[in-house]
Amino acid sequence: MSNEVENVKKHEEEYSASNIQVLEGLEAVRKRPAMYIGDVGEKGLHHLVYEVVDNSIDEALAGYCTHIEVTINEDNSITVKDNGRGIPTDYHEKEGKSALEVVLTVLHAGGKFDKGSYKVSGGLHGVGVSCVNALSTLLIAEIHRGGKIYKQSYSKGAPTSSMEIVGDCEDRGTFITFKPDGSIFTLTTEYKYDILANRLRELAFLNKGIHLALTDMRQKDEEGNFKHEEFYSQEGLKEFVKYLDETRGEPIIESIIYLDTEKNGTPVEVAMQYNNSFSENVHSYVNNINTIEGGTHLTGFRRALTRTLKKYADESGMLAKLKFDISGDDFREGLTAVVSVKVAEPQFEGQTKTKLGNDEVSAAVDQAVSQALGHYLEENPKDARAIVQKVILAATARHAARNAREAVQRKTVLSGAGLPGKLADCSSRDRSIAEIFFVEGDSAGGTAKQGRDRNFQAIMPLRGKILNIEKAQEHRIWENEEIKNMFIALGVSIGTEEDSKALNLEKLRYDKIIIMTDADVDGSHIATLMLTFFFRKMKPLIENGHIYIATPPLYLVKKGKQERYCWTDKERDQITEEFGSKGVHVQRYKGLGEMNAQQLWETTMNPETRILRQVNIENAAEADRIFSMLMGDDVPPRREFIEKNAHYANIDA
Ligand code: 0RA
């Protein structure tokens, strides 16, 4: 028996004191799980996996690990394997137990006693594996280290066995299997392959050279192989930008502008590409966390981009004929870019704690980008001219858009009156209870008006398809009646000339904004157009959880006087069976219009009985890609996608 294990055994009897303290720590996690992992819904459930994977990523970034494998087991437990050094198993004096047990039972213990390396990864909440342990009915840790295999089991954060040597090995690494506690994750304990795949793909792009893999033991193909994908990126963000741009317009420059460097001790990696689309597609990360609120790294990037391009444009003389000035936005139209920095002690600010506050990072990114972009422009004059031409085009279009936008702005900001004629407003002025339904078509709009509770529900019918934001130029957007009406009805105003992306939610008139369309291909297309609009032009509405999708039922199953609505084929079959198949009539609802006001209220609008899906952006980069694909020129994949996916993939509605 090795010394390490002897030590552990010796100290097992004197467990109690420190152990109780530790358990109290993890008890807090079980009592208020949302405080530690964000929420106990689908997001939190998946967050457990990220928490474990992040530790393996740290091990890889420290240079000790090359492969990380995630498996969704048949029972929805998860196994994460890596080939790192393995969590230390030796006896830990201060805590009176093995280091493994410390890592698994002490909050934030993760890399505490590994002073040499600084933790750059670590999930958004950075709480460590002990949290995962606390929230699992079973956790098994298997460590391959120093030729031995160590194993220990836990339940709800407490060990249910002592650490034992169970065999010999030649490899090294950490295997963690955990089963999330259904009494905590009451909404769902079912893992979604796509959510995990998207995060692992993102991690592969963000950490070039690491092999990641995902296997789903619940899904087998005809040949008996489990669903499996590998994620690996040799070129990091360069490939990330390529991937994001696959679904967008045509690139206007020869190659992706790329840099991977370190400035003042801050690792900075940036990739960028211009294409002929009209939207900005810039994503930023700090320590592998998507900083959706931006921060100093993004400020540094923008400043460098604007200054360097402006300087080049001025010197080229291309701006001589321009009669109006260029704004910062113009430099980013059609830009796809990813900015990733690693910061030793990140300060996260903002509503969702995804805004980097560290001042020093701004200069680091600025310097790195100015240098690399400056060189690129000098060495590629043809591309440089193409970019400047694109910027001039953007400035011209913006100039044309200004009047149109300001007209909308004046109307929304200055006049309390003048709500759109088509809006049937609710009587309550209490925003916290008020809802607005955007309804497909005038006829369904009429039914909804009759069926609603007019006290708190407003109805706004939309005629036909709304403008495709993805393909329209800015001024067309602000001139569009339907879109103007939406802004006016919602009461929000758009930002100033300098920051047309800022959205003022202070005057938002409704807490819930509900998209209600038919449950068919056309309906989901319209819903997607609406979501694209919110995503591109009113993102804070999504980020703050104001956007919902109504789900009308698919079927009405009737037998005599009995009637039941069904939302899935499975439900329909169940109810049909329950009713006994004789004399059962199944009605398929193709559109909202097939229901009368009472039915629409009962099934789709009544807060007591309806099913609302809240739209959130789980993964902004992936959402961007999907919206570009759905709304872009490349029609075949869109068709296929819409037909296959009723639920808007990662836009986790
Ligand atoms: C603490 C210290 C060391 C490694 C780890 C933790 C570690 C944790 C996890 C979690 C998943 N995979 C992991 N791999 C390693 C340093 C070990 C040493 O100095 O040998």
C-alpha cells in the first residue's frame, strides 16, 4: 500500500470535525443552488458539465492534457475523462483528508494548491467540481496517477466510500462521472446533445490544439454506433471565424486577419474577416467565457480597429469626396470577428456579470490589434481598399438611414400618444404584468383580440412576412411600417447616432413580448424573422428575458363530450388510447385561425394553462450563425433547418 493511501486510512477516524464544516459548505450549495450555478433549469443542468470540463481545460492550458472526452450515459449521467495529471490523491495536512476529497468537497478548492499555474478557465461562476458533487446523487471520481487507479464515490457532496486503489495503470488522467440530482433539477435532468456539442465546439475553437469529443450513449445509428463528434481546431479563432462565416455573405478580403500574441502579460487572440453582409458579428471571450456585455477587451479592439482603418483611409485619399463623417459603427458593418483574452484575475461586471472591467486589458488588445491590422493593410493594399470601400458604403447607407430612424425615434420618444392603429392595447399601465402578443395575420389577430384578457394583454397583428433584417439595409429597416409600429408599440427607443445599437428599455411598456404564429413551416419562418429582428436590433430584450414564443396546440382529440388539446404526437397517441380508440376524433390544428376565441385563450393565451417558451441566447456565436443561415441567401440549408427544427436550435426557446 502506498504511503498516500496509508495516510488517508490513518486519518479517516479523525474525519469528523473538518468534515462537518465541509458538509456545511456544500449544504449551502444544495440550499441555494441557483446562487452557485446560475439556475436550476436546463441551463444549470448543462452548466454542471462545463464546470467539470473547465477543470480539464485548465489542465490542458497548463500544458498537461491533450484529450477531453464527454459522454452522456444512458441514464443521463455524465462522464468527463481527461488525460491530464490527475487530481492529486496525496494526504492534505490542513484539511485532514486526501487532496482529491478536498477538491471534491471544498468550495473553490479547484486549483488552490497548484500555485504555479494561474487558472484561466473556470466557468462563469467558477465554483469548481465540488458544486457539481453537491448537486449530484452520485459522483464517482477515478484518478489514474503514478501507476495506480484511485477511486472514490460520493452522494450529494458527501463521500460514500473512502478513496481506494482499485488497480494499476500506465496512463494518467481524471475520470469524473456524475448524476445530477432530480430533486434539485426539477424542470429537467435530460441532457441535450446539441447544447453540449455547441459548447465543446466553441471550446475547441477557443483553445486550439486540444482534442474534445462528445458521445451520446442514448442515441445509436443503424450500424449500432453511438452518436459521436470530435472537436479540434488547429488554427483556433481563424477557424472559428471561418465557421461563423460559412452561413454569411461572401468574404470581401483574401484571408482572415489573425493574431495570437501576448501583450503586457495578457494573452490576446483575434481573428477577423469582412464580408458583404450588413450586420456586425463580433464575439468576445474572457477565459473562455462569452462576454455578451463586452468590456475593456472589446473597447480596445474597437478603438484599434477604428483608429487603424481611419488612418489608412485618410492617407489613401479615398475619403476626400465624402461629404459626411464616418462613425465607429461603419467600420464594423459586415465584420465577423472573435476576440479572446485570458486574464489572470478577471473582474466581471454588468447585469449578467459578463462585462470585463480590467482596465489594463484595453491597452493590451488595442496594441495587439493595431500592430497586426496595420501590417495587414500595408501588405495587402487590395484588401485594404476593399475594406475602406465597404466602410464608405456603410457610412453612406447610415446617412440615408438617419432621417428614417430619427422619424421613428421622435415618434417613440416624444409622443406618448400616437400608438399604432393596429395595436389593441391593454388597459393596465403596470408594465410588470403587461404582455403584448405579436400575432401572425389579421384574422388570427382578430380572434386573439376577442379571446384575450384586455386588462393585461395587448394584441398587435402583423401582416404577412416582416422584413428580412438579415438582408436589408439599415434605412430600409427604419422605413418599414411593420418595424416602426413594433418600436412604437413597445415604447423602446434606439440609441443615438454614435451608438445606434444601444436600446433604451426604460420606457418598455410590456414585460412579456410574445410571438404567436401558426404551428407550421410558414409560422416558424415568421417567428424566425421576428426573432432575427429582436436579435439584431433589440438584443437586450432577449438578454433580459422579455421575449417568448407562444405554443398553440397541434391537435384536439375528441370523444363525445370529452376534449383534450395535445402539443405533441406522443400526447395525441396517449390521449387517444386513454379515450379508447372507438369514436375518437383527432383534429389537427394547422393555424391559429382554426381556433375560436375561447379555444385560443384556453390553449395559448391563458397564463394558467398556456405553454410559453422563453427565448434565451445560450450561445451567441452559434445563434448568429443560425440566424445568418436561416435568413441568408443560401436557401437549401434554411429549408432543411426550418423543417427539421420546430424549436430554433440553440436559441433555446
Ligand atoms: C489540483 C491540482 C492539480 C491538478 C488538478 C487539481 C486537476 C483537476 C482536475 C479536474 C478535472 N481534471 C483535472 N485534472 C487536474 C495539479 C496536480 C499536480 O501537481 O500533479
